[in-house]
Amino acid sequence: MLAVPVEPAKSEWFAIAGDAERQFELGATVTYSVGVTVPTDVPSGSYQVRFDAEAEDRPQEDFTAGPVVAVVTGGNIDARVLSRLLARHHGDATPS
């Protein structure tokens, strides 16, 4: 798995957790966790990246380009909204 940022995003902002190189069968679905660390001096905004996969032994012939996703930086989110989103995601009670 390889992070392919769209300028002005930088590859060093994205870190694939665990082993980025994994063996799996053709057509399989594999989940990766990705950490995102955007430097504090980067202006707020939306930055794009895609994640590509390629065969280790034939990268030019056997590869796939993932969809482009956006990472939104800066701005503040209301703590109550964040709490509700997390509670909905984890199924916990929402604090008031």
C-alpha cells in the first residue's frame, strides 16, 4: 500500500499502521489503518490523497489506484457535536 498525495499534501503526512506490504489473494478486501499528521503551520483546508496497491514482483503490470479521499484540516468542532458523533459511532450514551 502506498500513499499518493495530491499536491500540496505531502506523503510524510500519512503513515500506514502495521505492515504496508501484505500478501492477499486477488479480489480480496483488506483493511488498513492510516495515521494522518498534518504540520501545524499548514493552512486550514481540504487536502487530497489516494492509496494505491501494487504487486511486489510486477508493480508495472499488476496494480490498482485507490479513490481520492480528502483530509480536512483546521477549524474547530464543537465538543458536544464531537461527543455525539463518537457516541453514535461507538454506541455509547450521548452526554448532554
